[in-house]
Amino acid sequence: MDSEKAPIVRLVFPFNSNIPQADNLQRVWCNILGDEGPGSLHDGLSTRGLSIGVSAFTQKLSKDESVLVLEIKLTNTGAQNIFKVIATVLGSYKDSILSNAKDLERYIFELESMDKLSYIHQDLHKSTMDEASQFAQNLQNDIAILGAKNILKGTQNWQSSSTKDKLWADVASQFVSFVERYLNQDNLRFVLMASEKINRSVSSSCGLLESSKDQYFTFTYRKVKFNPIEISEEYSTLRFNLPKPNIYIPTFAMDHDILNSILRQSAAKSSQASLSLTTKAKWLETEAKLISLSNTFELWTKLETSESFKSKTFISFDLVACSVDPSPLNTMHCEVFVELLKLKISQLLYHSELLDYTWEIHASIKGDARFGVTITGFTDGVKLMLNNIVEHFKDIVEGHSFTADDFRHARVAVRSRYSDLEQDSSLAHALTGLLVVMEENVWTMEDRFDALDDLDAETFKQFLVQFSSSSKFLRLFVHGDLHSTDDIIASINQISHHSNPQASFNHIEPSTVKLNPGKTFTISRKGPKSDPTNSICLFIQTGPRSDSYTKLVTRLCAYLMSLTLVPDLRFKKQLGYVVLGGTRILRTTVGIHITIMSSTFSSKYLQRQIDEYLLSWEKTISDLSTESFQSDVVDPFLKTLSNKLDESGGPESLTSEMKPSVGSSNCAFSGDCVKFHRKIRDDIFSEDYDISLHQSSVQRLKLLTKSDLLRFISEFISPRSPSRASLSVLIDSPLSPEESRKQILILHLEVFLKMKGLRISHNKLQDIVETSNGTPVHLMKGLFKHFVGQGESMRLCTVVLKEAVKQIFEGLKSGGSQRSEEISSNGDHISITDIPSFQSEQGIIRKTNHL
């Protein structure tokens, strides 16, 4: 099949999904073939430059029929040698994984342990609606095969208690029979998606049966006959093996009697539990405590009693080289460093992800020579992961243990990651723009790319020498099971050297700009080249982050705003696709943010509409009676404090939810326990954790009157306030209004036509829109001609296309009439042209460490 994307081959093996133990057998199949550890299929093919990724999964086609799918992301070399790759899978790889019965028994037993353990310790990140939906889906399965006790879990399990059971030999034999029966050439169907040139080359090397073009989906494909071939000398030397014993499985999980007992106890407890959610409230039963403080080291711990944290440890630490000057170049040195570290450790830590361990490393998150590490999972496994990270961290810093090829790969990975960020949406640019302007040492994208261009192996080695010899400060937070805290400290000490005597020094944490009262600042930038949207992020400063009461009142304002912001601005006024609003916490200040992304209105128009909304919102609050203010505002807000981690307007702190520079593949799917840990980590590492102060502020908030809140709003938030301090980050599309309108029209049509079942390629749709010049009648004719030519019903095309064109053009007209409307601004708007000058003029809220 012709494709403009990187080549991919899918090997498809049909099988009967009603055979005994089908769920278990296909789970084993997916785990073995999709493994990425040493000796795996991915490892062998990628080492020879044939592939860049392998995944295995199943798809259900009907009640009795399913398919096993092996998807290999190929390099061009792999695509040109596709038959040798397939022969390797069906030959030497298949033989290797089936040749050692004892290893196969051991691996399947471990999979059973991991499956039960993951189910017992699953994180609380699903809503009750999602749980009910999953339960209903499970009920659609054959309950006789699934088993009544597995309805909630949704998958089968083998029943056993130890590795000595004869069952595991029988299970291994079943799996061998399953693979021999279905993983063979006679049962194989494969699809190669690659460039036309590669496909023609592959077709010419075997029997071409048919070449055609699908009239509905408009792709070109060729049918070929696969002939078995001898594997060349080059590929016959590939060595494969089953995954080695997973060292991250806790010892107790290797006894299935213990796991089964835990499952029975949990089931009994659940059957007698109330329907109220109490687990999250338990997180607040204990406080994080400062255990140790010196000029080089700060230790915080938080013991957890919740079942979600049982046998688990979450650790986070920040390691700062205090003598290395903050600069864009040193920030990029840190980025290259963590990419090198990832090259060393990612394969070693891969099997930890099968048990939902996570690891993430942030490079220079505050613009200085700083590395932030977070590891979560079962205690013994976390210690192993930490030791691996520390060992390779030390080797790179002190031994410069990397090759020129490693350095080149790391540098390319950094550039690729930053190029993706540069092409992100205007909304993302507006949100990060707030950090660039307000936070100290958050360098612009241009500064970072310039520094990356200047970075080479010599400057990097000089950075490593500086980092190694610099005085360092370590801040560590251990959360959950605290029994291994001493071991964790000793391990990190190998790179922090915090226990060694060091000369006295002062470390000043990067901080935040303090906006002058009564000033309204704006900074305008162009968005990504092809992005037709405009965005605004308005930040209104309300006070210092260390003022717990101000922070709570700000959160109360955000809570009130969340009730009307989206209904008013997104649905009623239809200002944009995305409307967010809530508390925004920076390093040392706190405030309110309102962020909008629109395809119709300019950022300046959005700014005016936000101010109009705030005036209306202020009046709504003033119209409340004293009694309703307490019962409808304060009381409901206080109830949300114990359970709510994030606001509907996004996370309060962007840094706490910031994507790490490198990390495990499951970081993005972290549950509430990990999010909760990140939130406390952010408070502690920003020197803002004080639970007693928070509790006293809550008591004070209970006495808050409507007059108090209105006084706060009129002083800090209201557009009429002479003392309001705000910053607007305006991101406008670089496209002309006409180009932007065409891009939006194409996006709307693509979505609408896809929903109606009418398929058209992006390039073809773009040609039709260009030819029609955006005229509804010509557009309708062009689309009608195309779809009728593809064999679609004339009546269907007429009805659907009339509806599409009418709805989309009405939407564009409703916004277009106001897009260029002249905006009259209130107050003194000051445009920011130079960020460093702006920061020095406003001043930084400085926090000196206790060192």
C-alpha cells in the first residue's frame, strides 16, 4: 500500500478466539513479541538497522474470529528487505522463543504475577462513568469462558500458587501449540505501507498478482504472493531469547497464594463498603515533614496509610550545581545530558513499566544546571531503578562514558523534541509564553535553538567538568513507604556528595517577576507557520504564593469563575475551541488565568471580551444575597478542597504537570497517586508547603463575607481596578485572514465529512477548496463531483454536502464580521519588546535559600 509516511509492515495471523484460555494465550503472545528488552525482536531488528519499533496486539473481528497483529515500524533498509524480516520472525525468532520450555514456564508465571499485582494496585484514575462503561463492555463477553469472578477485571487468569506447579508446564505446552498453529506462513496475511518506490521494488521481487486503487479510500495497493526464502548470512546471526527474569517484581508477588488471598480480602471489603469515595481523603491524613536541613541537603518525607500506596515508594529529588551559571547554553547541555542518560538506561528500565513503575527526568526546569528525577513504584524496584540511574549518571559526569555517535544521537533527539514543541498549537505557545515572561531563566525558543547550534562535544565536556566540581544542593522528597529512605539517600549521595564537607555558599532559587500594581502588560508573538488559530493567556496577579490566605481566596474566585466561564465564552459567545480559566501558581506568585484559543477572533478582541466577562462576573457575585453567598459559594468550595487535585481550567502549576525531558513511556498515563505526589513535590520544591498555615487559612476563609470577596475582586481582578496587575500573552496566526479562513474551512470539512462517512484525502480537499476560492457554490460543486465520481449516492452527497457547506459557512460568517472590529482598551497597556529588560524593570520576588 502506497504511503507517504515512514514504512510500516503489519503481520496479521487470524485465530479462533473461542479456543480454551484464548485471553491468556494472546496476552502472552503480545507481551513476548512486543517486548523491547535485550534479546527481543525489537532489539535484534533495530540493532541491524531494520526497524525502529515493534508492537503486538489483537483485534476482534467477530464473535469467534480475532487476529494477532505484529506491527513493525521499518527503516527504509528494513522495507527493502521485508521478506527477510518476515522470514526472520517466522524462522529464527520463533524457534528461539519456543526452544526453552523452562524459560517459557518461568516467563508465563511472571506474567500471571504481574497481571494480578497490577490489578490489585491499580491507581485511582478512572471516573465512575468509565468504570461502569468498562463493566458493561465486560458483560458482553462470554461469561462461561471469562468466569463470573473475572467480570470486573475483564480478563482470565490461570489458577496456581507456585512455580513448581505442573500447571505451568502444561500452560507452556499450550502456548507452544498455539504459536505453532497460528504463527506460520500459511496463516499469514501482511500489509506493507511504504513509499511507491519501495512498494514497486518489493512487488518486482515476487509475484505481483494485482495492482489497483481503492475507489472509496483513494489509496493505491498491490497484491503480491509471498515466497519463502533462505535467510541471508547477515540475518542468520541474529540471536533472540525470551525476556530475562523481571527483577522489578516484588518478592511477595511470586507467591500466588498471597495474591489470591489479597484479592479475596479486597472483594470482601468492597462488598461491605459504602458508596462514598474515601480513598482520596486519606491522602490528607498525614503531613509531609522536613526531616533534615543543611547547607547541602534538604529531606522531606510523607508516610501514607492509603491502600493505594501500600508497599510503594515515590521519590523525587532536585540536584542543583550551584556554581554553574544559568544560561541557555547550559540549559541545552542539561538537555543533551538527559538524552545521553536515556540511551544508557531506557532498556535497563523497560521491564519496570510492565508493573506500572514510572520514571521521569527534567533537565534545567528552572533554567539553571539542575536535574529533577521522579521514580514511582514498589519499594524494592524503585531502589533498583534509582541505582541504575545514579550509576550511569555518575559514569557520564565523571567518566565521560559516551561515544561520538551517542552524543550525535542525543543532540539530534533534543533538536527533534524542540522542533515538535515549536510547531505546537498557539494555545501551548500562549501558556508557555506566560512562563517565559514571568519566570526567571526560562529561555525563549530562539535562545535555546541558538545555544544548541553553539553546543558541541568540547563545550559539553567542559560543562561536565564544571558540574562535577561545583558545590551542589540536593532536595529530596520520599513519599509512601519510608523504610528504605536511608538506602535512597546513600545512593543519591554518589552524585550529590551532600554528605561530604563543602565550603559555605548561598544558593538563590530562580524566582518570579512581580508585576507593578496598576499596570497592564502585553506581549505579542506570531504562532506556528501553518496554525490558523489565535490565542490569549491573560494572567492577573493577586499576591505572593507564600500568602496562604490570598492563595485560597484566589482559588475561591477560580471556583466561581469555573461555573460560568465556559458556558459564557465558549458556548454563548462562541469565542473559541478552547476556553480555560482558573488559578495559576508560579514560583513565587499566584493569580487568575483565562486562556482562549480561537480560529475566528484576533487575540486583542479576545482580550476585550475577557474583560467584559469579568465585569459581568463581578456583578453576578455582587447580586448574591448574604445567605446564598455562604450556602452556594463558600460551603461548596470548602468541600472541594479535600479531594480536588486539579481545576477544570488545567493544573494550577504548569511546572508540576510539565512533560519531562525524558521518561518512561507510561508517564503520560499516570494515575491520581502520581499526580498527588507531583503536586506536593511542586509545593515543597518551591518552598511553599505548610499544611498548618493552609488549615488556619481555611478556618479564616469560613468567616469570609461577600463584602470581603468583592473588595478582593475590585482591588486585584476587576478591569476597573486602578491597582490590578496583569499580563496578556497574545499569539496570532502568521497566516493572512484569507489563508487562515481556508485552513479553518479545510479542518471543519475534514471533520464533518469523516463523521458522515465521506472519505477524501487532505490534499484533494485542499485542491477543491483552493479551486473554489472559498465560494460556497463552487465548493459544493467540487465536492459533489468528487464524491459522485467515487461511487457515492447522488442523493446522499447532495443532502450531506448542503448541510456541511451551510453549517460551516454560517459559523465562519458569524465570527468574521467581528474579527477586525476595532478594540478600545481600558487602562494603560504597556507592550513588552524585550523580556530581560522587562524583568529587571519590574523586579524579581527573590527567595534566598536557608543555606
